[in-house]
Amino acid sequence: MNVDDLEWQRTHNGRVLTQLVDSLVEHGCLDLLVETARERGDWACAQAAVRGLSAQGEWERAWEVIAPFAATGWRPAVRAGADVLLGLGRTSQALDLVRPQDGDEDGYDAWRDYAEVLVGAGRVDEAVDVFAARLWDMRMLWALVEVTEERGHDERVLELLTPIAEEVRRDPEQPRARALWAAPSAQSRVLERSGRADEALRLRAEDVVADRGWPSDTVDDYAKLLARHGRLEELRELATGPARYNAVRPYVAALEAAGRFDEAEDYLRGLIAATPYPGNYESRLMELLMRQGRTEDALQVVEHTFDDLYDGNLLQAAMILLAEQGRHDRALEIAAQRSPEYLTENEKFWIRDNRWWLMGESGRCREATAEVEALPEGEVDDRELTIAWLLAQDGRLDDAIARLRPLPGIRAATDLAGLLVRQGKYAEALSVIPDVATRREEERRFWTDRAQQTEPAGGL
């Protein structure tokens, strides 16, 4: 186990392996994950095991799992180890473990971790001191806000933030202000949570009016602040004024939350009529109408884009929304109705994959499988994986597993592992995932082969 392997795992495991080990925790496989973490140095297994053991109050076992990982000095493992030590009541050891070293390359992460452990130990004043000495970094500024939430230190935080926010407002073009341009937003958040929402609203309103050339987040921040406090009239003025673009979504959401659906619809239709390229507004109106169950009205808003060969096409967005409502057949129908030109351009690119997915979700697995199998093997990316998924959707797990077993690559392995979990074969599910050394060697061979394939033939 070393830092390089651990960092590689973090960037290559992805969500799939995390979902796999989390499902094993749900099935009570903590002992299996503990053993796999110990034997293979697998970070995904170690994380899941530590979370599960900690949730059960088994802090000593959690420390046995995380200690070898933390000993490498790798920052995520060090942070997780410190949390376990806090759970054990070994505060001094936790702080010693996570304390930044001179020349620490992960400066921000290291100091934030240290401050968070201080907070976890109940030493909030010391954590604030850590941030106070480093507020030239925007990330530290936001970390101060986040780490101190609900810790009873808002006045102290405001003492630090307010001078910086005022400096940014006075001269937004100077280098320090450019680096800390979100200080007014951070100040606003702390004012709001400390019960001073009116002051936060006043300052944000002044920021919008002043238009100091800050990013559009200023308008978005103010709009959301208005919405949270039910200030719909002021929000309407913002959403219909010159800075409206970043206030549209909060305004529509606020109207919808208040049950004022007709107003939200009329507002969006007005924007669509007044905008030369209204795709974003059409998309939001479609979503609004879909949420109200007005499926055909929603489709009518956007169907004129469905044969567009450019970026304004909302066909896939409509298909996904229909699928979320369980309207798989309707999604398939609108895809099939496309012009020959559009289908020629997009059939292989994305439509047929989406069609097979929709057919699988709607119980037409065998029909979809037949379509895939009728195509030449080189014609479909991930052909075998697609067929295996359709077989599993059809309840034919053994057939799907048999299809996946001979396939190379981590995606096939994780799909196979997921099916084995469904059959209760938990140990086998983990065993089919290649270890880190094997996966790294596979990746090295892949890139070597690719480089050789792209080398020009012959010499100079």
C-alpha cells in the first residue's frame, strides 16, 4: 500500500465501485469488506468498512482498518483516521495525525482537515484561528463559513468576513478583491443564518444595484436569498429586470413552491416570446409542465427543436423526463418520429442506445436484445455489456452473468459483481473485481497499445 496506489484508486474507482461496496454494507458484509481492505489495500472497501463500523460504534475495529491507510500519510486516509480517533476519544492523537507539516503540498486540504478535527473535538475557537490566518485563499474563506455552521461562533466569523467583504466592495478591481470576490456572498450567508436576514438582503440588493462587474453569482445569490424569505415581489422585480437571467430559476421555483403555477407558466412563456434563442426557458417550462403532469403540453413547448441538428435540440431532455415519469413508450414514440436526416445523424451516436435502455426499463427486453444481436459485432460499442444488462432486466441473471464472465475490463467486472450481489454471492462479487496492481497494468497496456496504433508508419 502506498500513496501513489491510493491516489490512483481515488481517481479511477469512480462511483460504480463505491455503489458496490455500499450495497455490501447494506447486506451486512462488513467482515468481508474489512478482510478485503486488509488483503488488497482497497480504499473503496476500507472507506465503506470504516463508515459501517463507525455507525455501529465499533471504533476499535474501525481504527484497525484505517490505521495502515493513514500511516501512508495520504490525506483522505489521514482525515478518515482522525475521525475514528475522535470517536475513540483520543483527541490528542487525532490532532497529531492530521496536523499539517511544514511544506505540506496539500496546503488547503491539510489546514481544512485540521480545522474540522478541531471543531469535532469541540475546540471551535482554535479552528477559527486556523482560518483567520489564511483568509487570502477563497477556499479557506468558504471553509470557515461551512465548518462553523451551527457552532455558535457567527459573530466571530462576521468579524473576520465583514472587513474583507467591505474591501471587495470598495475596490473590486484590485488583486486581493479579485481573489476574494465571493466574500460578500459568504458574509451574506453568515448574516442570514445568524438571524440577520434583513441586513443580508439589504447588502445583497446594494451589490446588485452597484453592478461592480462581479460574476453573475451575485444576482443568483440575491435571488435565492429573496426566495428563501418569501420576498416574491422583490424577486419578481429582479426576475423581470436587466439582471433577470440568473434570477429566472429561483423565481420560478418560488412561484411553484407557493402553488402559483399559472404565474410561473405565464412568466416563462413571456420570456420565450421575447428571447431570440429561448432554449433555456423552453427547457424550464417543459420541466415545470411535466411536474404538473401536463405531459403533452410540455412536449408541445419543445417539439419544434426535436429535429434540430444543433445544440438547441431538447429531444433527449424530453425523453429523460418522460422516462422519470414512467412514460417509456411515449419517449420511444417521440424518438421514432424524427426526420430521416436527424436519425441518420444521431441513430448510432445516441438514439439507439437510449432506445434499448427505454425498452429495457419498460419490459421490452427481449425485443431490444434481438435488435442488438441483429447488428454486426463491431457495429455497437459495449455490445455484450448492453445485452447482459437487458438479460438482467428480464430477470435472466444466470444468462447475464454467463455473458459477462469472459469479458475484460473493469466495467464488465463491476456489472458482474453487481449481479452476483443480487444473487447473494457477496464474496465472489468482490473477488471478480481485479486488484489495483492488475487494473493499473491493464491501463498501462491500453495506453501503450493506443500509442503504438497512432504512431505514423515508417520513418523520416
